[in-house]
Amino acid sequence: MSDSIKSSITGYGLVFKRVMKDTSISIEAKALYSYLSAYAGANETAFPGVSLICHELNISGKRFQKYRKQLEDNGYLSIKRERTNNGFSKNIYTIEHNPVSGHFVPVQNLPGRNLPGQNVGTTINSSTINSITNNSQTINTSATDVTRERFENWWKLYDKKLDKKKAFSLFKSALKKHSYETIMDGTREYLKTITNKQYQKYPKTFLSQESYMNDFTEETQPTGQDQLERMKYDLSYWD
């Protein structure tokens, strides 16, 4: 029995994103798919024994059969029995990256074999394209809403209101380079240094200069500085 559960920690395989994005597949079935992909490596076939699979995934044979069937039913896995030289038989698992399941319609031609029952050369109809377009628009709208909400949080925190439209544009650009948390944390640290509101940088200056990336831990804001000194040393005064 010990010979049947010998394993190796070397090697890797490819896990296709379309499988991970298929909501009809449970997380346990995706784990089994990923496991078999790791054994397949750069190929599409793998043949670990059932006892080895159950041992390494720490699952029962019944659970293994359940999630294996789920992958088969959705077209991600095909299994063939093959007899070995010693008279025993083993399972050959073939990972199907281009499933023939009816759970969702493929939106592009992906590499893969033609399986029985698979439509070849099917043209994507306009309703499918419209669905894809609408989904994309929904995602874009959702992303814009999140960005707007984050900006409003920052705008409320910064508490120096001028040229909001320009500030929003700069804030969106900042999010492409830095995380929201970095911007917010840097802004809070900067505001701690402000003892006189008139010396606080205008929003567009603060964002364009990426001042939220500065280290303010040892910075102290000058006190008693008159207007002339402010004009001489702080360029943001002129923005």
C-alpha cells in the first residue's frame, strides 16, 4: 500500500482561467482540476492513482468520485482505462481545456481537440456578442462607481475644496500606479503636518506631485511664517 502513495513535490502545470471562472463548478472540483493539471504538466494527460489522489488531497474516495464526475459532466475531464504490463489497469485523465458542456457558450476559439458532439466552426451569433458587450459595459460602470466612491472619500478627508473635476482626474491616474490604501494613508500622514490650513497644498497639486508617497514622519510644519516666505518657498501657493 505504501508503494501506491509515493509522491513528488516537483513539477507544475497550467490551470486555465476559464475553468476558474466557471461558476457551475464547485471549489472542490476546481481543486481536483488544478491537482490533475499539476500532474499533467505541459501535457494534457495525467495518471495518478486514486489512492494517491485521495491521500494528497486528503479526501475520501466518495468525495473524489463526486468531484471527478462534476468535471466530467461539465466537459473538463475525460477518463480512459488502460491496462498495464502487469495485468492491472489504471485511469488516464485527459484535461479538456475547451469543454463541450452546455453550461456556458465559449466566446472564442481556444486550443483543444474536437470531441464527439462538439460543434466545429460554429459562428458566434449577435446575441452572444451583445451579451458580452453588455457584460463589459456593466463591469466598466461598476469600476467607475468604485473609483468615484473612493475619490469622494478622499475628497472628504483632504478638506481643501478647489477644482474637484481636475482632482478627480488626477486621482484616477494615481489609482493606476498606487493602491487606494497607499493614497489614503499618505494623505492622512500629510494632513497631520498641517497646522495652518492656508499652507496646505491644493488638491490637484498634492495629487500631481504624488505627495502621498512622501515620508512625513519627521516633517514639521513651520510656524510663524509670513505670507512673503510662503510665496517664496512653497510653489503650490501659485497653483
